[in-house]
Amino acid sequence: MTSWLPAFRLAAPPPGFIDDPYPFYAALREHAPRHRLAADSWLLTRHDDVSALYRHAAASSNKRREFAPKFGAGTPLFEHHTTSLVFNDAPLHTRVRRLLMGALNQRAIARMEAGVAALVESLIDEMQARGSHADLIGDFAARIPVEVIGNLLDVPHAERGPLRDWSLAILSALEPQPGAAVLERGHTAVREFSAALDSLVQRRRAAPGDPEADVLTRLIQGEVNGERLSPTELVHNCIFLLNAGHETTTNLIGNGVHALLTQRAQYERLVAEPALLPTAAEELLRFESPLQLNNRVAAAPIELPGCVVPAGHFITLAIGAANRDPAVFDAPDRLDIARKPNHHLAFGHGAHACAGMNVARLEARIALGALARRLPALMLDGTPARDMRVRFRGFKRLPVRW
């Protein structure tokens, strides 16, 4: 049954892995929890190991050495991914994160709630007006984060059309082994996205918005002590905000609805007990983590119980595996929307924990709550089309009816 295990590679996973990676993760956790993907590359699948790496001072997020051969030094994808918040260490990471977190503070998130609720209600209105069938991804889940982040940056509605396709193209290049066509689409998307943002930034500099509500204006103006993002940092971290916000929330809602509808009793419980929405969102993050894999490089030797990861080695953190670890979660393959405690790692941990996690949680709670309230008879309608990427887990299309 585990004959595939010694040769397991994320770049060419065994048949069935995309549809259901969790049996493979379970075997890796049991038989090879620190699996060698290559001579200098490790895959960690246990919760304790993944959590420890997230917190370890020598676990670097700087991807310049990894991304230079992957994307080509100086290419658009290389420039974007080595300038954005997520793939950097201090001091750049600290400076950019401070500015972003200042713009995404609790007051800003609280101000968003009414707008997100109105958006979700309008999307359900549109679906119902068209009949009793819909694609939950294209008609609902994917439209929410594009509008929410578009509103945060005050991107004109007429300019939001390409955002989702740009995001998918840029993030697809992060797969373990992207092909030439994927890379070219990614480079093109960075160029086009950057040009659009350059134009938007110029207009916003000429006519600033309210920094309390307009994140782009706040990022342009920086902090009161004079700290600013450079023009390149500003553009690439706005791209990062849109990409990260789109991918996580779209997949969280899509995966969550699919999980609830295939384990019907849990959806019916949510319909009957809307007070469970906060724990339901956390459980859906654990059960089908939107981001399945993350990466670090050992800046110095990293000791784990029973082994040492040498300096310079690459480390892949299997979030999807860690979040199904029976050492931490009782009956981990069972969906339980009332699960407490729930120490999942879907948003990472430590200094690099997802900067937009509370925005994603807000969107998920409002979206799932509205579906349960307004469409209690919601059900799957045909075969979903799964996204074939291994780093990001989600659906391209999720047909539903009510």
C-alpha cells in the first residue's frame, strides 16, 4: 500500500493525490514524517514539526535562492515574489508587515462587515434570480474576495475584471514544478497587474482617499514616523494583498461548502445553530486547508526530535497533513463544526502568520452564514471540477442547486 512512499515527490504526486491527499499524508506522517524530497529538500507532515518550524528563528522565508532558477533572476515573477511580504525575512518583512497590519487593523475590519454582508446578500439574490442552479465558485466564492480587497484598495469597479485571472496566473507559478506555459502566463500577469497598479497609484497620489478606509492611500502615505514603502514594494505588496485575499477566501468558502454538503448532517446543524459559525469556519480551515503547502529554508542547522535539518536545506511544510494529525486532533478525518480546541495551522504561525487572516475569517463567516440561512436546501448538482494544483486546494467549479 505504501510502495509509492520512497519515491514520493510533490512535483509528480502519485495517482489520486490531487483528489484526496489525506491518505497519502497519513502514510507519510506514520512512516516518513521527515520525508526527503531530494538530497537537500525535506517534507514535514507532523503538526509538532510544522508548528516548530514556523516558530524557529533559523527557518527563513527568503526565497531568492530558490526562485532565481525557478523563475529566472530579474524576471517579473522573481521580482514580485521576492519583494512581497510573504517571501521575505526581517528587516523588509518586519517593515512591510507593520504597514500592512496598520492598514488592516481591527477598526478597519469592523468597518468592512456591513459591506461584506451586503455583497454576500446581493450575490445570493443574483443566483436566485437566475433560477435554482449556480456555480458556487464563479457565481459566489470567487467574487467575494475580489470585491472586498478591491474595496479596501478602492480599485474602480470597471478595472476589477482581470484581477482574478491575474491572481490565478501568478500563484500557479508557485507550484512545485510549473511548466513553461504556466511561467509565461505568470510573467505576463505580473507585468499587466503592475502596470494597472502603477496607474492607480499615480491617480491616488494626485487625489488621496481617506486613509482610515482606503488601504492604498494609507500604504502610500505610510506611518506618521515617516516609514514608507518604495514604489516597487508598494506595487508588489498590493498585488500580494489581492492574490492572497483572493486565493485563501475563494478556496475556504468553496472547500467549506463542499465539505458541509458531502457531510450533510454538519450543514443541517449549521442551519439549525448559526451560533456555531465561528467554530465552523475554524474547522473548515483545518479540514480542507486552502493553502496545503508552505516553504522555508534553513538559514542555520535546525534541530528536530531525532534529526537535524542542515543549513541551506529546503523545507516544505505540509499544512494539510499537520491539520489532520491524530496526535493533535481527535478523529481528524471527521468534520465537526463545533470542534474545540482547534489548533490548526491553516494561517501559519508566528511572525509570518497570515496578515489577512481576520479578513478571510470575516468573509467566510458571513458567506457561510448567509448560505445556511437563505439556502437551507442547498445541495451539490453534478461533479465538481477540482483545481489540479497541489500547493493550493480548491475547486475551479462547484455546481450546486437548491
